[in-house]
Amino acid sequence: MSIISSTRHATASTTSTLSQRLVAAIGASILGASLVYFAGFSHIDAVHNAAHDTRHSSAFPCH
């Protein structure tokens, strides 16, 4: 009976870990997209010049 109990516990732990990974991945994606669009469409010269070559090498329009 203890085998069934530990199997249930392991399944619940795996599901929790998967949902935590999903939340972390979505959060990182939103943060990354926000940074790319901020740097891509920023009219601040320092931000534009810092990311200029990287944007052009990845075919992101900035002009």
C-alpha cells in the first residue's frame, strides 16, 4: 500500500513541477518580448545604439 501512496505523491509532484515550468516559461517569454520591442521601437538614442547591430543581424526593423 505504501507503493501506491508514493506513486500518487510522485505524480502530484511532477504535475506541480510541470505547471511551475509552464508559468516560468510564459513569464520569460513575455519579459523577453517586452525587452525586444522596447529596444526595437525606442526613440532613446542610447537604447537604439546599444541594440542596433543585434536588431539588424536578426532582421528586426528599427528605421
